Amino acid sequence: MAKERFFNGIPLVDNLYPDNRKREGHWRYRWPDGSMQNFKAKSVQEANAFAIEANQVREQRPQEDAPESALPFWAEKYIEHREAIDPTLRNKAAWASRNRAAIRQFAKQFSGIPVSILSLKHIRPWWDELTGNAQRNKKSELNRFCNHLIAEEVTPNLPPHPFNILMMRPVGMKKRARLSLEEFWTIYDTAPKVGLEYIQDAMGLALLTFMRRADLCSLRFDEHTSSTQLWKVINKAAAQGKLKRLIWTYQKWPELKKIVARCRERSLQHKRCPYLLSREPERKILGDKKEHHYQVLPDRLSEDFATVRDATGLFIGTDADTSPGIHEVRALGSFLYKDEQDQTKVMNAMAHSDIEMTKHYQSGHAVEEIEIGIEELPLERLGGQF
């Protein structure tokens, strides 16, 4: 039986989870295939009622394979085919957390429509409801999936690359606030107080190495460390076909050496977890995304960082979507090197392909002070007196 979980002191029904972005009134329900359904509820009791009903539905639903006429059947066939052609996909975080999940969500959305009649007329209303960011993230993989269906000659009503035909919403600009150095250390010092000491390790690694959260979570002692160095092939650069192995020599990075040593000590407490970032899990179920019970996945890192950040009280009244996340530590790290004469060194350390992206990460931290050179207008020009 799963460990009992609580929200504001109220027990949560099995398979019910709070919103991972901490939005008030938003909840998530986990279905047997691992997909998460987002929904709104005004209270914990209302969310529990939804989950109870959903649990009853899943118990009554016969656990049968999807018929060949249904899209979920072809989704699993496509996933199997993709992973057979490219076995490295199974080890890529983007495939497991985004692309593969997008295929299964899409298939589930249209599971009631026979694949032989599926057309743009069916797809477009659902597509138009997605945000610009969601459309951008799903478009390429959904196009591949639909092209696979066309090659299998099971979707005569779908044109090639159908999602190139549908209109796209504009992509929303990220609005997260930058993190100051003072705020960084306040969050850092708060982590142990809320029982999330490993967040200090993550923050230190992110500040010194500029790594993204997926790279931080994939760091392993047996693959990326030695007695003298830390190294990493950056995931995003590798996915773009631009292999970059970044190397930090401890002789030049003594603070980094201390962080890695502390991660190793924590690993010994966590059943010798091979990953640098480790924490005691809330549930003792390994799942299909983790290799070790104490391993930290990217979403968990973001959620735990947000928990520590909110515990500081620094961003009270600030929406969760705009408060700094773990990624802003990377930006802060690059900002600390803004005075470096050769900025290409910072660009290479961040695995950026151009200097403009590096400058973007460094911007937004400091406020330029400009003394106004013009003088106040005389009263006759102002037309009155304040």
C-alpha cells in the first residue's frame, strides 16, 4: 500500500497529486499508463471526490489491450518502433518525459475515434486549445507519429506532416524573475531547515557549472567524476548533434570538489545511489523512470527547489510561474562572470552555440542607474503647483 500523503493536513486519495506548478485550485490524477490528467477543484475534498470516482472507473475498466482500430494500439507500436531504431532514446530525459508522453496523451485523447477515419477535422479543436509552448513541444513528435501511421496505411484521411498545416499559437515569453546573489544564499541556507539538504548540492553545482536541471540529475559518480575532475556531455547540445564534453579540473575548482565530495557522502547515506543528487524518496516504488530509489528526477528537483524557495518567504505574493526556479541559478552563475574579458569562455561553459544567448542569460540581474540630466520645468510650464 502506498504511503499516505497529505495536503494541508487532509489525506489525499490514491493517484491524486497537487499541481506540480503549485497553482491554486489545480490538481493531477495519475492513470494506469502513467499519464497525468490535470483538472481543477475548488477544495481538497472536491479533488478527492474526483479521484475516488476515477479510481472506481479504472477498477471497473477491463484491462485489455487496445484494439487495432484504436489510436493507443498504434501509439505503442510506434513507440516500440522508434526505440528499436534508436535504442539511445530510452536514456534521454526528453523522450521519456515529453515526446513519448505526448504520443500517449494524443492517442488517449482520440482513443474513441477509429484510426481509419481520424482527420484534421477531429484534431484541430484539441490542437487549438493548447498553449503555444505546448504546441511547439509536441509538434515534431506528433508529425513523426502521424507520418508513421500514413506509412502503415491506416490513416487515409490524414495528410503528411499534419501539424505543419494546423495554425500555431504564439509562444509565450518566459517571465521568471532573475535570482540575486543574496536571494541565492537565503534559499541555500533554508534548504536544511525544510529537510531538503540535497538542494544545496544542486544549487552549488548549478551556480558553478551552469548546468541545466536534466544534466544535474544525470550526473553519476561512475560516469562523470574522478579524483581530479568532473565532466559531462551536455544533454541538449548532444540532442542537437553538437557534442560538447565540458571538463572541470578540481585544482581550478576547489569549491566544486567540496560539493562533489559532499554528494558522495550523501550517496553513502542513500544506499550508495550512483547519482550525485540523491534524496530519500517519499514512496518506495521505483517506477519506470528511475534506476535507483534515491535518484532525483528533474521534475522532483524543480518541485523541491520551489518548496525551499517558498519557505524563505522572499517571494510572497509572487505567482509560482514567475518566481525564480532552479534554472535561474544557472543564469545567476553566468551573470557572475559578466566581467570576464573573453565571453566566449562563458559561452562554451554554458554549451551555448552563440554569444547572444549567453548575454541573454546574463541580462536582467543588475539595474542600470541613470541620473536624469534634464531639469524640472518651471511652474508656469507645469501649469500648477503640487
